Amino acid sequence: MDCDAIRDDMLDVLYGEGGEAAARRVETHQAACADCRRELADLRRLRGDLAHWRLPEGLGAPPAAAVRPRRLPVGLAAAAALVLGATAGLAFSGAEIRHDAAGFSVRVGRASETRALADLERRHREEVAALRAEIAAIRPTDDGRLLRTVADMIHQSETRQDEARLASLRVLRQRAETQRQYDLARMSAGLSYLDGKAGLQAARTTELVGHILQASQQK
Amino acid sequence: MTPTDEDLVVAFQSGDIPAFDQLVRRWDRKIQGVIYRIVGNHDEARDLSQEAFLKAYRALGTFKQEARFSSWLYQIAINATRDRLRRRRRRTDLSLDDVEERADNALRDAGPSALDLIESHDLSRVVAAAMAALPEEQREVVILKEYEGLTFPEIAETLDVPLSTVKTRLYRGLGQLRVRLERQGIHGGAAVPVPSA
């Protein structure tokens, strides 16, 4: 058997696959082939070198910022979720799967807005964290103050949403106006062109009629 | 008893969504590891790993267990990585020579010389640079075999190529790695004196 033909068996032996039959074939071939004997030994040493390639520490671990949040009472958690959900709804798009210490989550939408959404989400996470800290500082018995805080949170969230919506509307209105002016300019240019063509035609007709009249008078 | 991947897939397909969470926890590090070894960047590996799991999540409902879940997941991760590398290549328009030169530069820029690294028992960066210079197809096979411990049939299934192709790529890849490491003065885990030019 030539060296090329034994190559696959040699790889099987190198990685402990292939069973006894492959091992016997390699052994028989190597008994008569010093090159292949040397090659298998080299490949075994190479595998020893390759084993030194380590993965960086922390690979596969969740990002440092993503830690499991302290569990809040159901009412407060719901309020915080309301704030987060309401503001995130403004531009909810982009698709992402997230797996961190808090578990697995999926987000669906257009990819082009992923970065903006990530910024938005980061801001909201910071806001929610600040709000949680504020809520945690309130004494559990102070229900009135707690409710006022939650109401204030919701009000702030709604105000932010309104401002963002108004800004979007302004941009849309500006775009529509620009498009309208552009269309008007094109229509005007088209009409001028038609006017010019019609005027030229009329002049030619007049000239022709003049020639005809002149010719008939000469007759 | 710990559920197998296949058990968790069946559970997910029956509506137990948290079963996917377990699959992610089980495979996240390995998938990130494979991608890291291919792309050589920690953040990109994390990003691509998320992308791969998102694709897996979307497709798992219709996954038929004709293939192993692990092979299927590796396949998704490698395809996502290939797409990313293709886009990156299109942006930078690098030739194979450029890639090799870049790998050599990375090795030179890595700080200590190869011999220093060996003396300090740190071959990791030398091996990483040699691996980065391999053609992508060979690199994938070497990584799946050498670092993930997949069998030849599993690699063939993952990459959707014949068994003979897997072995050919592996053989060529190992050959190139051997040459590159020897060029750096590494031979069988020990430094070989490099003749002065």
C-alpha cells in the first residue's frame, strides 16, 4: 500500500478512531516506510503543541454588567417593567438573543435599528436600576409615597414618549414638505418645456400660412 | 438524571420554552470557543454566538432529530461565522497573501519572540497566529477535531461534506501548521535552534 493510501488510516490512528483494522494497516505500512513513521510521530508532537492554545479567560461568561437583579416585590417589579416596556415600545425593532446571568431572552425586529435600540435599552436599564435603588430606599410601610413614586415614574416615561413622538412627526413633516417642493419644481419645469414646444409649433404654422397666402396672392 | 440534548429539544418542541435556556447554558461556552478560535476576537465571538443561538431558537421548532443537535448547532455557528468573515473580506478585500502576512505581523507584534514565549511556557499565541494563517476550510476542520473533539463523521455532518474531504482538509491543515510552527522554532513542544540568517 502506498503512502497516500494509508493517510486516512493514519489520521484515524492519530485521533484514536478507525479501530483495530486501521491500526494494523498503519503498523504494517510503517514497518516498511520510515517516512510515514516519522510523519506520524511529528503529527503526534504537533498535537502536543496545538494543545497549548488556550481560550481567553472569561469567554462564555456573561458580560460583567449583566448581573441578576435583586428580586423586587411583585408590585414594584411590575411598575418597573411598565416603565421599561412603555419606553422600549417607542422603537422596538432589531433582533437579538441574549443569554446572561438573568437567563435567556429574544428580541425581534429590523436589524438596521439594532444599535439605536441597544442604546435605548442601555439607557432604560440604567433608569430602571436607578429607580429600583430609589424604591429600595423607601420604607415598605410608606405605601402613599411608593404609589406617588410609581405614578411619577410612569408620568416621566409618558412624557419622554410624547417628546420622542413629536420629534418623529417634525422630521416626517419636514421630509414631506421637501418632497412636495421638489415635485412642484419638476412639474413647473415640465410645463415650461411644453409651453416652449407649443410656441415654436405655432410660430412655424404662422410662417407656413404666411407663405401659402403669399403664394396664392402671386397667382 | 440530567436530560440529554435530544430530551431538551423534544421538551422545547412540546412548548417548554425554558428548555432552550438549558441548551444555551450547556452549549454557550463551547460555541463561543469555536467561533473565537475561527475569528480570533472575543467580542465578535460573543456577538456571533448570540446570532447563532437566535437562529437556532427560530429553527428549533422544525428541527428533525435526524442529525445530532450538537452537529446542527455547530453548523449554524460556523455558517454565521463564515457569513461574517465573508462580509469582512468584502470590506477589506484581503488576498490570501495579505492574510498570511497579517498573521505573521500579528506574531511579530505579539510582544515577546516565539522563543521567549516557549521559554515562558506560553505557546498559546504562537499557535493562535499559525492557526489564523490557515485557509478557513482547513482551520474549521482542525478546530472541530483538535479542540472540540468531534469524530470524523460528526465533522462531516457538521460541515456537510464527505468524510474524505474532512480528512484531506485536516491533513493539509496539520501539515501547514507543522511548517509554520517549525518556522517559529517550535518542534514537538520544544524550541528548535533557528539557524541565523
